[in-house]
Amino acid sequence: MSVLLSRREVIAGMGLLGLGMLAGCDTRGQLSYKYGKDLSDKIMGRTFKLKDTEGNVRTLSSYSGLMPMVFFGFTQCPAICPTTLARAAQAKKLMGRDGDRLQVIFITLDPERDTPEVLDAYVKAFDPSFVALYGTLEQTAATAKEFDVFYEKIPSGSTYTLSHTATSFVYDSRGTLRLGLSQSLTAQECAEDLLTVMEVC
């Protein structure tokens, strides 16, 4: 009888442990950020399908288990895009080993000029782990709309530039949107908030 009771106690203990683990991964949990904007009440990026620079179709679930940070831009961007990607690379280093779980995803808003080869070389110049995604003009517009990202072409001499939203969108490892990082934040500030996202799962 005592053996049976001890087994029941073990099973009950395992159940409590399981509940604790689930609580630690509660995708509904509210986190408190020092610098970024809490986006946990928003639903964005759930249905996009774009290609990576090797031609593979990618969705948000392709990065399950990692912490995706999505940023929209274009390779000929003069300031915001390179600054944001450089900041992301620095924040990743500041996170130490936890930085290995950060997956930076650069989505081009300029698929007419940003070929897979150009995109791959561009993002990997900042960090070898960074990935770039692209689609058709229609897919690009649909994906930007899904993230509520504004962008427009602005004529510049014989060519054009783009004006666009500069927010970085951060998901937890289960694919739940958590955090928005503005371009004004430092790498240290971003790193602190990114580590906070990791607390949920």
C-alpha cells in the first residue's frame, strides 16, 4: 500500500511540475518591458508565406523554438535599415548565450531590386545567422499589411527610395507576438527587453 501511495505522490508531483512548466510558457502572460512596446494583445504575422534566399518557403512557424525578430526594410536604405541590423547584431552579443535563440528576420519591401543574392550578402554582413525573406510585389504588400507596416516609394532622381515603418517585431519561442522595438532604442535597451521576452518560455 505504501508503494502505491508513493507512486500516487510521484504522479501528483509530476502533474504539478507539468503545470509549472506550462505556466512558464503561458503565451497569454503579460510581460513588463523597460523600453519597448508591449504588443502581446496584437495578432500579426500569423499567415505570411515568403521565400528565403535559398528559395525555401518560410512562415512564422518555420522559426518555432527560436525568438524571431522581424524587421522590414530594403538593402539600399541609407540609414535606418543598416543601423537597425547593426543594433540587432550588437544586442545579440550582449545577450550572451541567450543570443543564440534570437533569429533576426529581414523582410524586404523592395523585391524589384533586392534579389536573393543581394539580400543574403546584405544581412549576413551584419551577422551570419540573420535571414532575409522576399516575395512578389503582391505578397510583400500583403505581408506588410499583416504587420500594419507602412511603406511607399519616393522618387529620387532617376531611381527611388522607400519610406517605411521602422519597428522591429519580436515573438516568443511559441510564435506569440510580444514586443515592438522602436529605432530610437540602444542595443543595450533592446537586449534587456529581449531577455525579458525569454522569461515567458
